[in-house]
Amino acid sequence: MSGQGTGTIHGVGLGPGDPDLMSVRADRLVRGAKHVAFFRKLGRGGRARSIVEGMLREDVVEFPMEYPVTTEIPLSDPRYNEVLSGFYETCADRLRTLSATGEDVVVLCEGDPFFYGSFMHLYTRLSAARDVRVIPAITGMSAAWTASGAPITWGDDILSTVMGTLDEATLTDAMTRADALVVMKIGRNLPKVRRALHAAGKYDRAVLVEYASMEGQTVRPLGEYTEKTLPYFSIIVVHGQGRRP
């Protein structure tokens, strides 16, 4: 519950990238927001911000939250969590202070705010003392399997979402156990992901979707892709082959 006179912080899911796939509520909040916050890499415009280009009020006050690190420090390095924890706390403090003045804030979130999104790290720091409301959205993986032109699951198929950042043994085990797969956070982990898919017997069914629902969308068998890394907005899907009438 928020205190008397405090504003509301909205974590607004924008969907996979196409503004037409935003919910009606998300569209309304974005267009009416006086204060808008969003994550971005240092020196970049920000993908979330680009999705709402042309939708914001003329007098909008923007708060870009620029990541101090992305891939410069390995995930295994203790400094990674330390640096990001401080960053999220600083962002939360600013949103907390703004909310205390009675102002509402819209935090733009790519995809769904509660699905591997940065907003969840603000939510855990703010929700106990502020009115924080989350607007769900279509996920990037949903856009990816839709772009592939086939259902991701049939009948009793088990669908697993796995991260390319996992170690190879864990990846292989998860891929082997599942009937259908969504593989995310691949990037420079692509060679490892390929090996795990081969070991799990699913490589020949793997489909690579880049920039799902966005400009530049491509869909092709993973085997046709020859590079050793993938751009950020890339998802690999393996369709289930389960029971059907």
C-alpha cells in the first residue's frame, strides 16, 4: 500500500517490440504519462524507448536508467552483482523520491515486466513501501514461436525456457527432458547452445528467430546460421511434437 499523497509506479509491459501488440491499458498509461523511466545501455537510445516513439506527451519528463555494465564483466565475477545491485538501488531511490512528491511514474519494460526483465529488480526494492502496479504483456518468446508459423506445444508437451548462460551440462539436461524449448540469452553462448542441442537430439528441429515482431525479423533453421554469436533479440525455439487429434 502506498502512503497518503504518494504517486503510483507502473511497470508497463510493452510487448515484444511492435507497438500494435501493446495492451490497451499499456497504451493508455504510456500516452498519459508525465514521468517515464526506461533502461538502456550507455550511449544508446534504448529499445523500450524506441517502441513508444511518437506516443509520449510533449511535456514528458524522461528518466533513462543506463546500465553500468552489460557484458564487460562475466556473470561469474562477484563484481557483476555488486555493481548491478548498486545501480538498481540508485534507480529505485530516484523513483521512490519522485513518487513521494505525489507524481505517478511509468517504467517502460520490454516484453513482460515479470519475465526475465530488469523491472523485477526495481519491484523488489519498491513494492513494500510504494504503490507499484505491473501491466503484463505479450512476451518475446510468444512473438518468436508465432513468427515461426507453428504451434510451440501440442497435447501434453512439456515446454521449458532455458538460458544460454547456463553451463553446458545443465543446458543439455534441461533440453533432453523437455518436449519443446525456448532458448534465450544466447549471444556469445551460441557454440555451447549448439552442442547442447545436438546432445539432446533436438538440433535438427531448432529454429532461430531474430527480432520477433520487429523490423528486421528473420526466421530460419538454426543449422543455416553460420556465425558464432547472435544479436540480443534472438530466440531459438524447438517445437513440440506431442499428442494431437
